[in-house]
Amino acid sequence: MHPCNTNSHLRYFRYRIDLVDKVLVKLLETRIKVATKVGRVKITLSSPITNSSRERQVISNLISSCMAVNILKVKDLREVWKRIISISKRSEGHSVTSFYGSPGSHTHSVMDSCFDMTTVSFPFSLIDETPFIIYSSLNTRLPFRNNCSGLLHTALATMNNHNVHIQNYISHCISQHLVLSPSNRYILSVTQTHAYNQTKQWNSRNSHTMYTIMNTSKAAKVSCICNSMLSISGRSIITKYSIESLDPIQDRWNNKTSFLELQRKGSRLYICKKVRYILLTHRTKICRDMLLLLLAVIKQNIDLLESGVVYYKRLLLLLCKRNDKLSSKALRMISISKKVGFYTNNNYI
Ligand SMILES: C=C(O[C@@H]1C=C(C(=O)O)C=C[C@H]1O)C(=O)O
């Protein structure tokens, strides 16, 4: 072929590719628009965005049609569509927010109050991703991989009405703590790491001396320093087990803020278990108080399933191992009758 000819061919084919790309972009946009509509339906149905069996079906439909045409390789087709599906999914959830804790919890109301009516919030258990940042930040500090953002919120809510600085701090947190999840599909409410950063910012801007609640152990520390127990979050639980709280909890009747235990499967994280009203730390002083609390909870014969006593036992053993000052023998000797002395004082700030 003559070089001049080759050049004009190249230009011509490139021109055709550009035309095809334009059509592809239009088609992709149409697909994404439809996926967004599917997303809206899913929100009303409270169902998760990802539907793996549908994804498999979409791809196998394509494979059958491509068998007929026989130009595209199955492997390539699969690769391209996986990408397209993941982009479609991202567009399904732009106005979805997520909160820790169960529907009706304080965290839920905070989430709702931050957005207008067009936004729907999901409990975290319904979404299929977990921000790695939370997992990693807690994992390095806590013996278990528990997500305790609900606790943080509840702790703050409990303090609410008592101290104007804390109230301002809460608003500050709430306005700042909305982050996008790694896939950008969800807007998430408060995370521990953000809480920490925001608290630092708040302190430097306002020159208040105030406790930095940066993670569960810190929240526990505040509880202990203030002679109060902030970790029991649900009002129903408090009523049920006659546990003293600092303040009536400012949330809805059915608040059952939970701690979420996460599990890693490949590169994804899943919520594998919900554990209620447990606060973990390995610092001696706090640890002792927490153990007292746990023992008190166990002593009150709380229904096994609900309290996860089996889990508590594992926890106690683990804490014993970590804490040489509290041998398992000493643990058994802790007098349960002393239980509530340290969390009844209201003058905590
Ligand atoms: C659009 C949907 O949502 C997701 C996206 C899909 C897609 O882009 O084809 C398929 C299944 C779901 O994971 C759907 O459920 O149909």
C-alpha cells in the first residue's frame, strides 16, 4: 500500500472509531441513567445496591449473544462489563447515606437531619462496603475489630444539653463528618478517624480544654474520669437492665445502637456480627471498670442471645491475658455488688 494511502486510511479509521465512541458514550450514559432508576427502586425496597446473581445473568446474556457474533473474546467482554457494572452501581447510590446503628437510633436521626427529604439513609448493615479507614484505625487500637461510631454518637448525645461547648462541638462534628465511602456510592456519617481529626481542629480553633474523644478507649476514659458510664447506649437496654445512665438518652424509643464486628473476605469487609453495649479497652484502669460493668451485666442474667454472653466470656479471657494486673483469679474475686458505684455521678464535666 502506498504510504499516502496508508495515512488516509489511518485517518479514516480513526474518524470511524471516534464516531463509534460517541455512540458508545451515549449508550453508556443511557445505561447509567437506567441503573440510577434501579437504584431509586432499591432504596424504596430497602434492598442493597449489589445483586450478584443479576450481575452474573447480565454477563452470561452477553456471552451468549457474543458467541453468536464471535468477535469479542469472552474474557474481554467479562472484563469490560465488570467495569461498566461497577460504574453503573456507583451511580445508583449517589444520594444514599448510611449510618451506624439500627433504624431509629440517634445516629440515624443525625444522619436524617443532615440531609433533605430526597436523600434516603440506610443502616450500614444494608450496604455492602465498609470504609477501610475505620477498620484500620480501630484495628490498631482495639483488641477486636469493632466499629463503635454509634457509641461515639451516643456518648456525645448523652452529654448534650449539659455543656454548651460540647453542643457546639457536636454541631461541628455533624457538619464535618460526612464522608464519601471508598466507592463514592455512599455518604457516611461520623467515623472515628474523622471524629479525632475534627476534635483536634475544634480544640485548636476554640482554645477550650475539652476531652478529645478520638476512639473507643478515649470515650471510655472520659467515662471513667467523669465517673460515668457512657458506653451503654440504648435507652431500652438501660431501662431493661436498670443500669444508671448520666442522662436520659436523646433518641428514639427503639434505639439499639450496636457495635459492628467486621470480617475480611478477600479485599472486602463484611459485617459479621452485631454486639451490643460493649466497650473495649486494654488500659488497666478502664479495663477494670469495664470488667466490673461486664460482670454486672452477666450477673443480671441477661438473656444469652441478646447480650452475647459467650462473646463477653471470650472478651474477658482476652482482657485477662492482656492485663497482668487482672489475673483470671482476681477477676473471679471482683465483687459484683460494687458494680454501679462508678457510673452514677452527674458532675462529669
Ligand atoms: C442495575 C442493577 O444494580 C446493580 C447493577 C447491575 C448492572 O449494572 O447491570 C446489575 C446488578 C446490580 O448489582 C440491578 O440490580 O439491575
